[in-house]
Amino acid sequence: MSTPVADPTLNRRMPRVKNLSQERRLFSRRALLALFLVLAGLVGLVVRLAYLQIVHHDLFVTLSESNRIKLRPLPPTRGQIFDRNGVLLADNLPSYRLEITPEDVTDMDAVLAEIGARVELSESDIARFQKLRKRSPAYDSIPLRLNLKDDEVARLAVDLHRFPGVSIQADLTRHYPLGAHAVHVLGYVGRIDEKDLQRIDEQQYRGSTHIGKNGVEKSYEDTLHGKVGFQQVETNAQGRALRVLEQTPPSPGENIYLTIDSRLQAIAEQALSDYNGALVAIDPRNGEILALASMPIYDPNPFVNGIDVASYKALITSHDRPLFNRALRGVYPPGSTIKPLMGLAGLEYGVTTRGKPVYCRGFYRLPGQSHRFRDWRRGGHGTVNLDRAITESCDVYFYDLALNIGIDRIHDYLAQFDLGTLTGVDLPGEKPGLVPSQAWKEATHRKPWYAGETLIAGIGQGYMLTTPLQLAHFTATLANRGQGFKPRILYATQEQESHELHTEAPRPLPPVPVKDSRNWEAVVTAMTHVVHSGNGTARKIGIGIGYTIAGKTGTAQVFSLGQDERYNARRLAKNLHDHALFVAFAPADDPRIAVAVIAEHGGGGSATAAPIARKMLDAYMAMKP
Amino acid sequence: MRISLPHGDAGGGFGAESSPSRDLLSRVHMDGPLSLALLTAAVLGLVVLYSAGQENIGLVERQSVRLALSFMVMIVLAQVPSHQLQVWTPWLYLGGIVMLVAVLLVGETSKGAQRWLDVGVRFQPSEIMKLAVPMMMAWYFANRPLPPQFRHLLVAVLIPGVPMLLIAKQPDLGTALLVGSAGAFALFLGGLSWTIILGSVATVGCIAPVVWEFGLHDYQRQRVLTFLDPENDPLGAGYHIIQSKIAIGSGGLYGKGWLNGTQAHLDFLPEGTTDFIFAVFSEEFGLIGVCMLLALYAVIVGRSLYIAASAPDTFSRLLAGSIALIFFVYVFVNAGMVSGLLPVVGLPLPLISYGGTSLVTIMGGFGMLMSIYSSRRWLSQ
């Protein structure tokens, strides 16, 4: 190799000769500068790292922890529901589902075929499984079949070990062992939907799938549900849980004991089974609802995991409207069942006396008007006093009485018995009914009140509407001589761990005042005559009875008759028949039970409703007090 | 031993060291401090890799083999006198260009980029350019006056420019950046006048928006945008950066301790063994550990620059200086990217990241540095 200095060509290209020592000095300066830049860059990095690791350390620790630790909810077990004697009405049954973890399965098709040979697998089961499988990580357990039958579980369990990745999972599903029994009291649970999400604390329902939709399940949701527990799980980036770090166990919901007596409830449902209608029985001494039936009833169990469309459509389109809770939400004219309260009001306001006679000639005419307000007995009752008017249910007596009291005073008096207002029962959806007043009519109809409307209010017709619960409630208050109690369905709660019972206390209402306590006895005595005297409207149920019933029949018109028409059941369509009503309590001198019965289109109260009430009273009287 | 050098530089003033260990190292043309620093970094890398790779010893074994191979490459190259390297330079460079063109024509595609050439063994020609470009720059200015004169600048820009464009077209932004910076470092160390440096910076500032609009692939543009605000796309493009910042930040001053980094161990950190291993290191050893690692890198770069400054001739100086600074670019770009300072360009953390391709080139570069280091002694003998 030649030295470049000696190369003439190079010399030509290089007119300026390289100054080697100058180049070396120049390079050293630049290298030193580069070293400074390098150090500056490293310092910049350290500053950046300090910013992340010192200044924002806490933030990133939090982020790293939330990356790593997932909170997994542990849903609480729902409380059970019993009747007052401990008869199980709602519990939680293990339901078995078949799950497959895809990552543990080598040949999915073969496994599906093997399982299909042991349990029933529908096309849609497999389709849903395959769809979920595509969406889920391979370590996730995916349900293949829900609600396995016992024999299917048995058949699978025998050789489950042959199928790694296939497992049978048990979880708890709400179950109503008595089916339709007391369904309008219990209600049911269903899957949480959008509407539920707005009213619940979502934190408490993490991990829960069901919520009370109706009945006690809804009104005591908070008691029954319990408190959610949590598990802190360390997870990796794919979400697979690696280990449990910490856990707060859920606290199960409390058990609930209802005031319902399941035996009475069964009798009520049985006795009323031929009719659409309702029956409410209340203990007048404390407001406990002993039975609350609305007919027809339906099985709530299919609602728990989503009822199929066809069955649901059948339920909601049925003319009998089984889903409709008549006991709380059905509003009916009280008819003649209101007469004892009217009589009491007359005595209180001094409009009448216990002995004051009224002559009934079969109809009543307002002064200066031709319209005849008819009595149910065409020929009239003749001269009647309060006792006979109630016993025979004379309409004319009460037309006269109502006119003398006046509609506003009627409204105020009935309000003391919670008519026209909510009773405040601890069940959802109660209706207030209606007791009219002049102000009410002015406000809603923008029309003045007519005297004739006062007359028919006196016999519980016209605008007046009550629920079966309100009827039972006022009967109970009457039975207890004015000392009412708020009707309630909750008898006691019980913590699942300690089994300690917390009995609910009765909630007394302000007593209905009377000027003379003999007024109670006058009305109650008249009501016993309804059953126990020869001319009582319900004398038929008084035959062969070993205790005293105080009762009152009622008939609520569904259909207005013309001025000269006669009610003839045979000629009217069944759905235009009158509603039959009966209210009663027993024993008359020491009441322990008050009952209200409505049989829709049942005709007369004495013929259909009273015998149903008698069955209830008989059953209750036969029980130990 | 008398060796004729292209530009016999008097240099002088280098006393021969005489301790026994120095003798042993001298015999194989090794620089003691640099070798020690490189070896320390490599061992540290294996330690972190064991943790980052979920305590997979197989991973560590494979990486050990690669490290051993690249240290051998270093030792072999250290035996080649630097004037010999200078003779090979044009051929290596031209060969590299030819292969880069071949890659674009018949190369193999992997992960959306056409980077590989299969001639019996699969390799990336762009790796060769990381060394060939600084060599070619040094070769070009070896015979020309320094500071670089304006009329030589066109060639000086083309030498890194052509391979840079070819590599960017693959596309491989990280390597293109390294190759380009190699050219720039040679010019800078050669003493390019500040007027030209500042002028070029201004020019680049003007044409950068044009390049942004027409010269970048969508994914490259996305990377820059994501870098500016990674939180915008936390599950997509920004996921890497967010998770790596969480790893670094949660490490704090002292770190979570070796094998205790949750981000890497629970798979939250993507590429934890390769491009993002710096985040694992920061999570487990904290700011203190990271400062020590950066200090180690500073020692390597500093020692390399010292070797460059004390090299006997222009070619050696420029080559050694460029290699030192390229090594720093690796460190800076990787750490900057992982800590969210710079865009995500796929550059490994030298000597620590799992992978062999760039390791060989890096250690090859240090081999040349060693050779340059020992050539001043050959001179003095």
C-alpha cells in the first residue's frame, strides 16, 4: 500500500492538505462536546424517570394495583319466606348447570357428542354455547345446559372424570314450593332489568342476578337480599384469576315470617276458586293479615328465570286477569257492606238514634223529584229502625240517613276507617279507592254535587270505590270497637346466622272516637242479627254454628238498570251479574278475625260471598286461639 | 512488528501498560475497562431477563448463547487491524446496498415489514448498514480535509442517505434512524461547521411537515400520534406506553425487588423481554437501580469516546466515535420510548433486551473499537 501523500491523483483532489494535528484537536473538542450531550441526554432520562417514579409514584402504584387486583363480588343468599307457623313459602333450590372450559378440552366436537348421549342437548343449547365460546377467553367456563334434571346430573356425574374441562355447577335459584299458593302475597323474583337498576344500589347487586319484582319479594327486597361480599383476586392481563388475596364474605339476607296462615290461605283460595275475586282476613287485635287471596292465582316459578313468551301472553290476555292483584288493586263499590259504618256515622252526628223509625215503602223520592230510588225489596220493609235496617239491609233507611248526614260528613267519617286512602299495608301497589265529596267532584268533574248522589253513596254505590283490603281493614277496626291497626304482612324477621326472631310490633292507628260506646254495640248487634236472626240477609250461614258472627252482605252493581227494569240474573250475561260481597268478624263479642270477601259476578252477597266467609271463620275458630 | 498505515499518525506519548492482566488482555487486543463494563451489562441483562421472562431459564440459556457468540464476534473483530477494516469498508458498504435493494425485491416479509434476506441463513442486511455506514463515512473523510468542506457534503449525505431510504422503505423506522444518525455523528465529530449544522436543522424543520404528510406510513404516523397522547387509545396503540409507564412509575425509588414486578409477571407489559425490558428493570430495581444502569452505559460510551479521541488516524477516530454515539442512541431511544419521552420505535436496549440480531452488530462495533484501541499500541511499538 502506497502512502497517500505520494499519490498525485489524491493530491489533485486535495488542494488543501490535511492538517493532522488540527484535525485531532478538532475531533477531541467535538468528542468532548458529544460526551457532554450524552451526559445531558442521560440526565434528561433520569429526570423523566424521577418524574414517573418519585413525583407520580403513588398514581402509578394505584394503577398497577388496579391492573393486578380485581374485585370479584360474592352474591349473598336470599332470605327464605315462611308463613306465621313456619311453613316454607319461598326458598332457594340448587339448580345444576353444565359448563365447559374450552382450554381444557382437546376435541370439543367429540366431547359434545359424548355429553349429548347422556343429557338432552338441543340445537339452541349448542348454538348458544358456540356463540359464547367465541366471545369468551378460553379459560372461562361456559354454560352448555341449564337446569339439569336430577337423573341427568346422576348420569353425568358417574363419568365426569373422563371429560376434563366439563363440570357441573350448582347455584341457587328462587323456588316457590307451593306453586301458585299465596302468589299475590309473595310476588316473585326475576332477572334484574333496566328499571330495577335505577332504584337499586348497584354496588350491592354486583353478582346478583335476581331481584324482587312483586309482592313481599319486592316490598322486603332489602331485608331478603342481604349484603354482597367481595373477593380480592390477583389477575393477569388476560383476566385469569391467579389467587385470592382477601375476602369479605357476603352476609345472607334475613328470613321473613309472614302474618299469613298458610292453612287459612289455602282455604280461602279453595273456597273462592269458582270465582274471580278476593278475600282478605285480618286479625283485628293487631292488624296482622291472616290470608290475602286474589283469584285466579298463577304459578310464579316460571317467572324466576324468564317466562316463555307464549305462557306470558296467555297470562296477560286472559279475561280472568290472573296477574291482577284484586285484593290490593281491585276497586269495587262496597255496596251494602258500608251500611254499618253509615249507621255509626248517623249516630255520631246525631242525625239518627238507635230507635228512630223510618218507613220504607220500597222506594225513596227526593222532595220535588219524581225519580224513585228503589229498595232492593220491591214491597219495602215497612217501619224499620237502625237494627232492622242493617239486618234486612233496607236501602230506603240509608237513603234517608245519608241525605241527612250529607256527603262531606260521610267522606270525613269514612276517612277515619281509611276508606278512600291507602291503608299503608307493607305490600306494593295498593290502590286508595275513592270516597267522594263535593270538593272532589268539583275538582275532578267540574260539576256540582247532586243530592241523589248522596243517596246512593249511602248504600255504597255511585262514585264510592273500595279495595277488598280496605273492606277487611274497616271491618277489623269496627270489630275492635274503633281501635284499628295498620294492616301488615310481616310477622317477623330472622337473621340466618343467629336464627333470632325479631317479631314486628302492631302499629295502632288513632282510635275512631265515639260519643257513646253503646253506638258500637248497636251496630255490632245489628250485624250479628244479619247472620243469627230469622230475617237477616245472611241467615243461611248462621245455621248450625257454634259461635257468633257479626256480618254484613253487599251487592255491587256492575250494570245500571233502567228505572222500571228488574234485575234478572238469568237474562243477564254472566259478566254483567252483580258482585257479591260479604264482610264479617267473629266471635262478635271478642273478635279474633275479620274477613272481607268479593266474588266478582257472584250475584248476591248472601248467596255466594257469605258461605265463603263462613268457611274461613269456621277454620279459624277451629284453630287454637 | 511494523505495519504501514494509510495515514501514519505520529501520535506518540502512549506508554505501554505492563500489569499481567493488562498483558493478557493486550494480547487479544482487548480494552480492560470497556470489556468489564460490557460484561457487567450482559450479566445484568441475563438477570433481568430471567425475571422479565417469567423465570424461564430456557430463555436465559438461549440469550447466554447469543451473548457468548457476540462476544466472540467482538474478539475476532478486535484482531483485525483497523487499516484492514478500512480496506474492506467500500466493499462492505456496496455489498450492503446491493442486499438492501435485494431485500426490497425478493426479501421475506414478517410482521408487516420486508426486512429479511434468506441466503442459506436468514438475516437482516439493514443490520450490516449500522456498521457499514459509519465505516464508509470514516473511509470517505479519511483522505479528505476536515472539517468537511461544502463540496464533499453531497457525497457525505448520500452515504447514509441511500441506505436510510432503502431501510425506511422496508419499513424499519428504528434502524433507518440509527443509520442516519451514524452519518450525522461522523460529520459532527469530523468538525462540520456550526453554520451548516444549524442550517440543516432549520431545513429539516421545514421539510418535516412535508415528510409527515407524504413520507410516513399510517402505522408510523399513528405511533407518533399515540406517543403524543397515548391515553387516547388505551386498549390499542397506547396500551404499550401506558403499561410501561405504570411499570416504571410503580417501581418508585427502590423498586419492587427482583422477580416481584407485577406488571411483567402478570403479563400486563407487552414485549417485556425485548423492547420493553427497561420497564421491567425500572419496576423491579427502582430509580436507584436505573441510575446505576444508566451510569454503566455512560461508562461504556465515555470509554468508547476516549478510545476514539486517542485513536491514531482519522478513519479510526471517526469510526470509533460514531460507534460510541450509535450505542448511546440505542440506549437513549429505547429508554426514552419506554418511559414515554419518545415515539415507539422498535429499538432494543443494548445488551439487556432478549434477541440476537442487533446484539451481534453492537458487539461487532465494540470489536472494531477494541481493534482501534490496540492499534495505537501497535503504532507505539
